[in-house]
Amino acid sequence: MHRRTVLAGLIATLACAAPLAAQSPGPAAESRAADSRLPPPASRVLKVLTFNIHHAEGEDGTLDVARVAQVIRDAGADIVGLQEVDRGAERTGRRDLLKEIADLAGLRFAFGKNLDLQGGDYGNALLTRFPIVSEGNRALPVIGGGEPRGVLQVVLDVEGTQVLVLTTHLDHRRPDPQRVASAEAMLEMLQAWGDRPAIALGDFNDVPGSETYRILTSGQRAPGTGHGEPGAGNRAPGTGHGEPGAGNRAPGTGQRASDSGHREGSAGRGGLVDVWAAVGKGDGFTIPVEAPSKRIDWILVRGFEPVAAEVPRTEASDHLPVAATLRFR
């Protein structure tokens, strides 16, 4: 009886450990924490999609949530990260775009608000067919008057295995200090999760070979970088930025070589694997839609074997989505 009591206490202690940096899981996370110790379903294949939906407005200027939902259905996605999502904003008719898309796709959803926008909310979202164990939104560092950004942190119960999914949309400006600080913050979240399966996806507004990319794939912080104040400057984008998400183009041109010598697509100790670099065919460019020339939308993973990746063609947004097939390691 005493041994059973001790074991129960140990399990409770482990269950209460925060899986995410600067955030404790809710009661649901505590009750399901023991599930993460089950062996992963080795044959289980997951379909994952990331899509900057540009508040469901395509290059033709038409707002059409049905087109976005169709992309998700066509991909057969189990887990979907969305960026530039409006909920109740004036520019999109005060509609809850997230709920409409989730209903059309037949998926659960979580939302991370990063801005007040025209009487509504604006941020990142996750859609999934799996149970949501815990969710939270962490503000990212703001540097030099940049737009407030965040990471939506969701823990999913994938048939008895807990998976951490980070969905984000990083700063679009040419200087990269805010993106670098954001990548370091995400790295802290991943390290707090230990060696359990994790997926980081979204619009990173940077290219392979950049410092942002190196930090996330190598698992090593940038030397001598400082952090902005997380959550500071909770305001709309500055002059010249237009509406949030408008004109978000990748900084610079081409794909820069990494100063660290880290090989693109490989994962360093504690880093993530770039799915496109591992198994994608072609360049993987996602923007601009009419003649894509930059790969700024990524799916990065740990604890999964990349099986396939593609960039589906669509006119539903000013970005193309990235779809990936993964298998538990």
C-alpha cells in the first residue's frame, strides 16, 4: 500500500511539471501527462499543414473561407497551423473566420491572440482532429518597435502520445534581431518540453541559412544576442506596415549561407529537422503566389520521420501552404 502511494505521488509530480516555458498546463494537461510516457504508435502517419491565410483574402481580393477550408480538406490534414487569422474584425465583416474554417474542415481549434484589430482579434490558430490537452499563447520579444508577435503552444493527445505544436508568425522586417530573439524564445519552449515529439510550424519570414533557421535547427542560441521585452509595445504595426499581415514579404533576397556551417535540413543536438529540406521536391517557395521565390513557411519537427512534403497550389491567400506527411520515430 505504501509503495502504491509513493508511485501515485511520483506520477502526480511529473504530471504537474510545466511542458512549456513560462506556462503551466491546465487541469486537462495534468490529468493526461502520464500518456506521454506511452510508446509512440510507430506506424502512425500524420498529415500536417501550415498556411498563412491572409485573413482568408486571396490574391484576387476575394474573402473566401471555403477556399481555405478546401485546402485543408484536400491535404487530409490532422494538424493545421494558420497565421493571419481575424476574429470579429471590421475588415472581415466582424466574422469569426477561425470558427467558420474549423466548422467547414470538421476540426477542433485553438487560438492565440496577438493584436486587437478593428474591434476584433488577430493572431495564430491551430486546427486538429486530435484532443487538445492544453493550450496557451506566449508573447514573443518586441524589438525596435516591431509588431507584437506570439507563439500558440498546444499539446495534443495523438493516440496516447503527447505532442507539442508551436504555431507562429515572426517579424517581417529586414533587420533580424526580433526574429532571432523569437527563435531563441521558441528554442526555450522546445527545451522545456524535453525530448518528446514536437512540431514548430508557421510563417517565419526568413529563409534557410538565416540565423533564425540556424537557431531552431541546431538547437543553439545566437552568441551575444539580447532580448526585447516580451509583450512590450502591444500596439498595431508602425507607419508603412499597413494592416497586420499586409505586405509581409521575406527580408532580403535569395537564401543566405549560414555562418555557422550548420547543414540545411539537419538537426543539431536539441534542434529540429526541416521537413522540406529532408524530403521536399523542388524549391519549396511559398511567396509570392503568382511567382514564388522565397521559402519562408516552414514545418520543423522532432521525434518524427519526414515522409513527404509538398506546396499545394491555391489562390486562397497571398501565401502558398506547405503540407507534410510525418511518421513517429
